[in-house]
Amino acid sequence: MSLIAASGVGVSYGGRRVLFDIDFQITRGEIVTVVGPNGSGKTTLLRALLGVVPPSTGRVTRAAGLRVGYVPQRLHIDPGLPMPVARFLSLPRRASKAAMADALARVGLGDVARQTMSTLSGWQFQRVLLARALLGRPDILMLDEPTAGLDQPGVASFYRLIEDVRRELGCAVLSISHDLHVVMSASDRVICINGHVCCEGAPHVVRAAPEYRALFGFGTGGALALYQHDHDHAHDHNHDHGHEKDHAPHAG
């Protein structure tokens, strides 16, 4: 049974159609990543699935009582506002100290509850956002380009953390990403969109699809080797490990 599904979904802004006839579903335990070039509708699709943007056509269905954890692409907090991490984690619903400590530990952060948000490093900030999303023990975790601004080791580390969260909680993960070099190793399924679904399937299937290569070329190198080496030696090391020299262009 799917946790969330889109059937024939289209979205228009100001008379301009952004998404066309999107069919999509995700089941518990899957890690699914949506990729596409700038302006392809990736974030719009996520917002439609979240219920923030109403579809112009088609429908989105969610499992009854579905718990969603959301990590936004960017979140600006006024540096002059002395907001402690503990206060941030209690918005909009108050969380117990034990729950906050557990969430922070789960994302690999130490005792930062009293530290102000403005003093966190980039990778700490992203992990606090993730900890906040995990407080409700979500059935599905939705991430909108969660590693924007992180360096390659930081990106690889974040995706390893997401796999750990998926394994521990049994939740599904839907990620919007431009990190093509890691996506192909960190996902169970990849969906490539450009206003519509160009291709989808297992990473090796999408990587070989003409539609994907027309958009991104042939390279998925970069941090892919780093991710595989550091994360899981059980991965197939023939899975393009070290064979592709070109770096994939970012697709924001």
C-alpha cells in the first residue's frame, strides 16, 4: 500500500503549466529521489504532495493518519534573534527534553540544545532541521534539496545519515536533489522530471535512459566514489565506481 500517491497531477501558476500528468507513489521503507534541471517542477511536485499547492488536474491521495516529516530547502533565521536549538525544536508543538535529546542524538549531534541557531555551522543547522522533522516519528520524510551548500564529504555524510534513519524508523524518504553524483548510490528509486516524468526506476535504469542523458549527460562521478567507499562496501563496486570521469552538472 502506498503512503502517498499522485494520479495525473498537473500544477499551473498564473496560467503557466509547471507539471503535467504526474503519476507517482511511494511505499514504506523506500528512498526515492526526484531529479531534474532548474525549473523542472521538482519543488512544486513536493509541495503538491505535501498539500501546500493544490493540483490543477489529477489528485493526490495520502494514507489515513499519515505522519510527514519535512526538511525545507532553506530556512532563514534572523541572526539577531537568540533562539536556542531547544526552542526551535519545540515549534510549533512543544517537545519534551527527552524527545529532543533523542532526536539530536539520532542525527549525530551532541549537546547543542542550549546553543543558539545562529551559531550553528551549515551541517549542524541541516541536522537540526532533520532532528525537528524526526520528532513526530514520521511515516515519510520529505527533503527539499537538504544538502544545498554542503561540501562533498558533508553531502555523502548526510545521505549516510538518511539511510540510517530509514533503517531505524522504517520510514519512506522522498528527496528532491541536485546531487546527482550521490543520488545514484543513495536511492532505491530515481524519478527524473522536466515538467513531466521523463524516466523512473532503479538508479542504473535511469542513468542509462536516453531522456536522463539528454538532460544531464553521461557523468555521475564526483562524490559517488566517496559515498560508496565510506558507506557500504556491500554496494556493487562495479556500479560505475570509478569508471565515469565526468562530473554531473548540478540540477537545482
